[in-house]
Amino acid sequence: MSGLSRRAFLGMLGAAGLAAAGCGARSGELLPSLAPLPRPFTVPLPVPAPARPVGPGRYEVTQRAAEAEILPGLRTPIWGYAGTFPGPTFELRRGRPVTVAVRNELPVPTSTHLHGGVNPPDADGYPTDLVVPAGYSAHHHGHPETHHQGVKEYRYPVDQPAATLWYHDHRMDHTAPQVWRGLAGLALVRDDEEDALPLPRGERELPLLICDRSFAADGSFRYPDHAAGGHFGGDHMEGVEGDVVLVNGAPWPVAEVTATRHRLRLVNASNARRYLLRLAPGGTPFVQIGSDAGLLAAPVAHAEIPLAPGERQDVLVDFSAYRVGTAVTLVNALGEGSAGNVMRFVVARRAADDSAVPKALSRRAMRPADVGPAVATRRFDFRRGETAWTINGEPYRPGVPLARPRLGTAEVWRFTSDFHHPVHLHLAHFLVLARNGRPPAATDGGWKDTVDVRPYEVVDVLARFAGHRGRYMLHCHNLEHEDMAMMADFDVV
């Protein structure tokens, strides 16, 4: 379905749909699986394979169709970077630029966005900057497109602090179904400041890419009108939620851990589902050491961790608080039924632990006062319009910027909403200043690129525009909302 026809479809939905979109705590509509759900905590936690360079600072990865055994005994067709779901994990180092050549052997165009990356515009994964497969016949939908035949080289400067990033497809009007089919993976940036900290490493550092999916009876991914290419029905315009929670591509996996401190890099890669993560039994807190864009100034303890689509949280968990043999479940307090569980840790044995919780983490983790005065204040209203999900009353218009911030400055951007909208800024990292005029939540700390704006909430952020001039975007990271026009351009000048 083209962007125009999808928006026209939205216009046919009645006032009842408008009312439903703006109320309640739900952030999507459940699409139940037709396949029998596996028993939780029986599949070992997989760790995505590392991406291997083919030369100094150069990687090559092919997007291709493949099959994976996600539900035990069934085969699931996927679209994956390197044919895997998730794709390979890129280990990046600050100050060492890399080039990633993405080859597209899928039947559809793609655009790869390094989420959280500070990259020049031509490497940002703009939704109409497409890598098209051989023999693909272009279909224009009233907006200009750039086509790269077969392959595109994304050049990443990697001039940013250590952080947990991720990458995913960003094709206009089709991000949601293409990510749902598997086009996502992790990218970890490291630097000398992080290396000097006594944090858990090796097997005690676990990247956890969390998402939900639904499955058809034959084991294939189920999606609204999936066979027709990902079209939306009225029941799922709020967003698509599945009833199977996957971690690193495995359903409700289990990981054996030693009774030591572990580092969990939490990534919400779901299309629409939000999580409120807790440990059961709760013998130890989450100790947050980092947010979307890097380390905090100092650690902060939390009993629970909220995670909206696109957000990341970097936390330490000390499993020595539990007796050997204890099963510790990572639960989702926002989930019902099968979506109430995420994964399980089993404390297998005692072991020596040379890690510690540092009192100070990053000297670069500035406070708002350290950034300097904001040179402008702008408002962006995320709301259901008459014909589409909109920003400031307008559906997305590629190439028409809603703001022109100056490079090297900071601005206050005020986000308002009628529903759950996780707002993501490309290029610009920000500090959350306030929620409804009050101090932000403790879990809002640190430099971020995505913030959860809840129904009828006002969220103020201090965005810093650094790194590059050119065209970038802000959008809702509920991927169905994104596909249904809730995006806008801004130009850094």
C-alpha cells in the first residue's frame, strides 16, 4: 500500500477510531498467534554473531531471505541482515570510522538507519534513500526517491561516546512490516573512558534485543494482511503487538548466569509494545549506568525499567543477591498473558567477581546547565488528524522541514501528544528537562535520542545539534504510526 493510499484509508475510519486512539494505556493492538505457543524458559538465550570486517574499517552485509527455527519445530521465513534475525552485532570504536556496504537481495527496497548514530545525512537512512534490488521496478508515490542499485556504502564516522545503538530498516511506508520480518540488529560503540571502568565484560555483558511477534500456524510471522505486503486494517492502526516475546530472536529464552554482577544492554526493538521491566523475585535493583546515547554521570538504582520502542537502557544486575539455583524472571509489568514474561536467568554457581559499580561513570554526561542556553523553543504536536497520524497537524512531507536549527546550538523542543508516541530524533541527542512542567522521571536521565511521550503529556527536551549539517528527521517510533505519516524533516544549517 502506498503512503497516499494508506493515508486515504485512515481518512475512512470514523470518529470512534479517533476517540479510541487517544485514550487508555494501550500502545498497540494485539495480533494473536495461530501457532501453538512454546513453553517459556526452555530455549537458551542466543547471542547474535559479531559482524566480521572484510578489511580495515570495512564491513559488507547482505540483506536476504532465509529461514530460522524461532518456535521449536517450526520454520519461520525471515528477511535478515546476513540472513539472520537479529542481524550481526557491529563492534565499533570511537574515532575509528567504518564503511558498511549493505547489499539488498530482497524483493523490496530498503533503507538502513543506524539508530542513535551521529552520521552525515547520506548515511542516516532517510526513508526515501533506497537500496533497490536488481530488476526492481520503481513505484513513485508522489515523493522523490533516491535509488542505489543493489548496494549502498554507509560511511559512519563513529565520532560519539560509547553507547548501545541498533540498526533497522527505515523504508518509507514499509518500516513496520520489514522490521517485523527481521531487519534489525545491534551496534555497540566503545571508547577509552568506558574501557577504564570496572564493568562486567565478556560472558557477563549481555546485549538483549527485545521485541514481540505473532506467528501463523505454519510458523511464519503473522502481520495484518501479511500476504498482501503489510497493509493495515482498522484494528491495528494504533500499532501491532504480538503475543510472543523474543530476546535476541528466541522466545522467552533462559540464560545461565554466575552469582556475579552482569551488564544487561536492554533494547526495545518492538514495533509498538512498551515494557516495564522488573525482576522476580526482586532481590536486587537494576543499577542504570547508561541511556540511549551513552553512559550516565553516575549510576542510579531503579526497581523497574520502562522501555518504549526505540529506547535503550544499560543496567547492571548483581545476581550474587540470589542463592545458587534461583530462577530470576525478567517480567513485563505492562504485559498481559504470555506478554507478561520476557526471559529468565538461572543462577547456576558462585564465581569470583572483579567488577564493581563505579561512583562516577562519564565526564561527558552533561547537565542541562553545561550545554549552554537554548537559542529557540519549538513545539511538535503528535496527534491523530483527520486523514493520518500527524506532527503539527501535517502528515509527512519529504523535503519540507518543520525546523532549521543551527549547527552547534541547543534548542528546547516541546513534545505534546494524544496517545503513546515514543519520539525519536535522528542525529540530535537530548536531555529530558520536564514532564508536564515537573521534573522528569529518574529513568529519563542521560543523553537520549528517544523519549516516551504518553497520552496528553507535555515533554520538554534540550536537543543539541552537533556533528553534521543537512536533512534529518524526527518521528514516532511506533513503527505503524511512522508508516502512517507521523514523521517530519528538520534541516541542520
